[in-house]
Amino acid sequence: MSLNQLTAISPVDGRYYKQVSELSAYFSEYALIYYRVYVEIEYFIALCEIPLPQLSEFDKKKYALLRKIYEDFSEADALHIKDIEKVTNHDVKAVEYFIKEQFEKLGIEVYQEFIHFGLTSQDINNTAIPLSLKDAMERQIKPLFRQVLFVLKRMSIEWKNVPMLAFTHGQPASPTRVGKEFLVFVERLERQLEMLDKIPHSAKFGGATGNFNAHHVAYPKQDWMAFGHHFVEGLGLKRSRHTTQIEHYDNLAATFDCLKRLNTILTDLNRDMWTYISMGYFKQKIKAGEVGSSAMPHKVNPIDFENSEGNLGLASALFEHFASKLPISRLQRDLTDSTVLRNIGVPIAHLAIALNSLLKGLGKVELNGEVLKAELEENWAVVSEAIQTILRRESYPKPYEALKELTRTNEKITHDSISRFIETLDVSEKIREELRALSPFNYLGVVEDTF
């Protein structure tokens, strides 16, 4: 069978590919090859800028032609590199040979041996992969998070004054406002996204074992450590100073841990929305022609929130493995990081699917004001906290116990029973009026002016 959306083993490349196709530019085999070519070309230009003695006469006007190699990089170029790899049996060496071919076409083959000069494969991989992740996060994933925040903030404003019965331990609790409950998730997400922004995208660049051995033996008077810092930071990355053959991945692990925390918050949001829908607090807009169940025609299921939750779980499982595995490598390097790094795009794709599904689900919900009102009307017992607190303020004897005796029975607490209780209290008429004014609809606490 040929590979297509029907035959792909992973649903990321099959069923869900339309949702994540733009991530191919960052995490596909083509993308990895592209970023390797990009780093190799920019490294050669950086050597010319020193300049090394043998590169002092390189025509800087040709920089633009060199950059065209990656700017015009095509799938055909990537396939050609894969053909070279069939001979070399080494992916990064194949990239080097490809660039040497391009130098020949440009008539600058005399400079060929300064392609990949003094480097090991991980100098290229440990800059190319962080670059691809950085670009994907900035161009694809963070914008999706910003969309989620925008929608949540819009909902919090729209429903900021709508009272809602709260639940703790699955039981009715002091009322809240619908808008405020969305702000809870806004605050949590914003805090973690701020932390995510502070984690640098780190790179390794220092030769076979991180000491610039080959560079130093060839040009001992050159400050290669300063060169490495300048080059990597010029790419928009942070160079790790002391490394083995590979990046130690601690900051990469921190990124994955932070993404996992964001996933946990989103899972909490998905489950809350699922529960609110099952309680009738929210209705879902019905789309003509859609089917909720193959057997039950009436069903309108919260499938978008469920899809989002499932994909978040998959993403978090892989993020957990990446964060615990990547910082560990035997001595100066083993190869276990290689196959793991090739899979970075998989949890990122599941995260993107989850965010899109969440946005779709949020876009379908409508507040069910009738149910919210009925729930509050059915739960007058929740104002008992307010009554006993005011009585405490007035030094009324044993107010908590009095309300406990009223409410912890099998009899339903109603507006009438609360009113009758208030009339039995030995308090002034002013306090009695204050107590009479209480209801589940106005006992809502303080809302900060964050809207």
C-alpha cells in the first residue's frame, strides 16, 4: 500500500493530518533536513566572517547565493539527500555532500572542505532541532494557546454577572459567577505560558566532545568558545557552555515539563466543561446532519472536549518520557537521544489537535440560563453560610450550630424555610432585614475588577 491518510499508521498523519499539516514544516524528515542545511550554510558564512585565513578572499556578495540553497530548498532536494544517505549510511554526512555539490554548481568548490569544518553531527542536530521546535512553538503552538485565552476571556466577560451554583466534593456549595470560573483557567494558563516563555531554547556547539578539539588544533589562536556563543545566539538560541558530545537537554526537559503542566490545566478545563454540559449548565449548538450516536438519535455528545482530553493525555505521556529520558546519556554520549528527538513532533501534534478540539468545543457551547436559575432556586441551603457569618458578626450564640440543625436534615431547605428560620432569631429588625435580603442569586462574594 502507498502511504496516505488512509494507510498511515499514526492518526496524526492519517485522520488528523489536516489539523496538523502545518507542523510538517518543523517536524517532518524534510524539515529536519532543511534545518540541518540551514545551520551548515550559516556556519560556513560565520567562518567567513571571522575570517579564517583560507576564507579571507571569499566573496561576501555570494552569501545571498549560499542562503538561496536553504531558502529555495525543495522536497526534491531532500529526496536527493536521502539518496546520498543510501550510500553514506549517515544522514548528516549526506547533508554535507549535498552542500558540496551546490558549491560546485556555484563555482566555489575550492572552499568545500570548510563545510562542516571541525564539527560533529550533534553540533548540527543540537542546533537544528531546537530551532525547529522554537519556530513551531512561536508560529503554531503559542498562537493556539493565545486563541484559547482569548475565547476564555471573552466568555468571562460575557458571563461575568451570571450567578451559578458551585460544587465542592460533588455537593452544592457557595454560589459563584460563571465568568469568574473561566478566569480561574485564564490565570492558570497565563502563569504557565509566562514560565514557558522564560525557558531558553538551548543548543550544543563544540565539536566531538564539547571542547572544540578539532577547531583548536587547526586554529589555536582563535577564541572558539566566543565564536560558538556568538554563532548560536545569532541563530536565536542559547548555547550551553559545558557539554559532552550532545546538548544536556535540561532546558528541553523543562519545556516539556511546562507543556505537561499546561496539558494538565487544559484537561481540568475539558473535564469541567464536560461536567457542566452533563449538568445542563451549558447547551451545545446542533449542526444539521451530524450524528451523536449510531443507536440513540437524541444524543448530542461533548465529543470535542473528550477528543481534546484524549490527545492531551497522549501528549503528556510522551512529554513525560522526553523530560525524564533526554537529560540522561552514557558518558560523553550514547545514541538513545536520537530516536527520541525524532519524535518531538508527535506530542506537539497531539497538543495542537487538543487545542483545536477545545476551541471547537468552546465555540459550540451556549449558557443555559434556565437550568442555572433552577439549580440556585433548588439550593437555598447554600445561604446558611452567609446567615451564620452575619450572626457571628453580631455575637449571636452558637450560630453555626443553629444553621447546622436547620440544614443537616432530610428535609428540603427552601426560601420559605429559610425565611421562617430568620423570623425565629433574636436579632434586631435591621439585622433581620439584612438576612431576608440574602439569596443564592446575590450571595456571590467579591469579584476583582479584572474584566
